[in-house]
Amino acid sequence: MDTGDDPLDAPPGESCNDLPWTDNWGDDCTWYALPGECDKSEQYANDEGVGAADACCVCGGGEQSEEVTVDDPPDESCNDLPDWADSWSGDCSLYSGYCHISEQYANDEGIGAAEACCICGGGDTANVEVTADDPPDETCMDSPTRVVINKKKKSCNWVAKKASTRCQKKGVASHCPEACSLCSEYKCADSEKKWYLQNGNVKKCGWVDKANTEERCAMEGVQQTCRATCGQCE
């Protein structure tokens, strides 16, 4: 890499993207940057019940790109993907402390350090032995909906492949309690993550609880995602 303009010299950071959204007057998030407008989020929510507080970064909503951090050393049973290099020809050895730019410098195949490098929560975890002292809790369910992790849609099956690190990401255990072996804490709780409906809209369990709860709980995947709101354990 050219050390003069190397992207790995950039400091860690976090960004937010507004959802593709308008309120019930047709205004988008640019309007809500005006002083006091975020206070009217619920008043001017659209027909789906989504307001600026859900959709706009300036009001505390939007989609946060989660910084990838791994405090623990890589699992010895994990191997970096062989022959992988990023768009600057850098390999996994350069990503200690820089996992947050994984997607930005993914290679031509769209593979970044978050997928390729053990230190960033990726790598090849095939042949990792999974042991459990207690039998599985059959009443504990992962959400079948997908969430945004590292700016990509991910499923609980993806989380389970590297549970030791991926379950540490904010809100993931509440979305995937079985994969994260935290059924005792989350099997009857709502997911804390934003998740995708089958039509591609991004929602949170607060939207389900807000109106038409019975109808919304009947939508595909919602009952297993908003377990408390939809009475999954009752």
C-alpha cells in the first residue's frame, strides 16, 4: 500500500444514513434539521407509523453503521480467508484496529475484512466444534428477519457461525438469542435491532406495539422478532 494515502491511516468513525422516507406531508429528513421539528416526529408520522425519530439521523433515527471492534484475540479455531486482499491489496494483518473500514475497502468481489479476517469477526470457522452442556431450549427462537450489521443485511445463521464475536455487537443477542446462547435473557424479549419486513421496509418493535399490533404480529417473522410485544411466551 501507498502509506501516504493509505485508507488505514483514517481514524475510526461511525456514520448514519437517513431511511428513504417522507412524513404525512411529504417532507423528508432535510425538513427535520430545522430547530424543534424533531419534536413533531410522532405528530407527522406517515401512514406506516414511521416518524422522523425512526427515519432521520438528525432526530436519533436512521441506519447506524456499526463500528466493528473485536477486543478479544481471534479464536484459534478461525482461519483468515486464504489469498484475500482488500481493494488496496492489504491483507488481514493490517486490520487490527481498522475493522470499521471493512466495507469501504472491500475487494472487487465485495468481500471486506469483516467477512475475511478473524480479527474482524469473519474468517473461515468451518470445523469449529460446538459443544453444549445443556439441551437446547425448544421455546427459544432466533428471529427469521434480517438486520443491518456492518452496513449489510445479515441473518441469525450468519451470527451463529461466529457467535463468540458477532453476538457482542449491540443488540444482536436480543435478535438471535438461540444463536448467542442467551435464551434465558432474551427468549421472551423484543429484538433491540432494526429489522426488515418481507417488503424491505425497516422497522423496530416499537412500530409493532404502536398500532394494529395484532395485525402486525401476524406478518411473517414479526412474532419471533417482537416476542414480548406479540406475546410469544404467553
